[in-house]
Amino acid sequence: MHPSVVGRRVEVRADLARVQVSCEGRLFADHERVWARHQTVTDPEHRTAATRLRRYHARLAAGAPPAEVEQRCLADYDTAFGLEETGDGNGEVA
């Protein structure tokens, strides 16, 4: 399947001779049906497109500033779940 439709809803039509895959009315794959077990059919154009997309996304990720993530104090979670220390010094939770 063409990498641009990975993760999207596709329609697969197959008969005894052919397999076709379309997305939003556009045909993305059309090939003879392979009946051998454990075989994967990859269109060379789809492999090339996948390589281009991987490189493109890698360049985008390399140039993106690091995401800023808030760090919370773990005690905030104890408060959120209604957990409080008993204060007897042994670390048990009430």
C-alpha cells in the first residue's frame, strides 16, 4: 500500500486475479493476486515513496525545537488521589 495512506481507512477489493486498494475514491494499489503463503507484495514505487517520506519526516524532526514538558512534583499525585503520609516516620500511607 502506498505509504501516504498508512493509518487511514482504505477499501480493498479482491477477486481471484487482482487486488486493488483505494482511499477516498483514489486507487493506490492494483496488482495481481499472489496466492503463495507468507508473501508480501511491495510496489517498488511505494518503497521509494516510503523512503522519501521517512527522510522528509526525519529532517522535520531534526530541525524541530525540543518539546517543553512540564515536570510535576510527585507529591501532587498523592494529593490528587487523596493519599497523605501518616506522619509516623515509617513512610506508610493513610
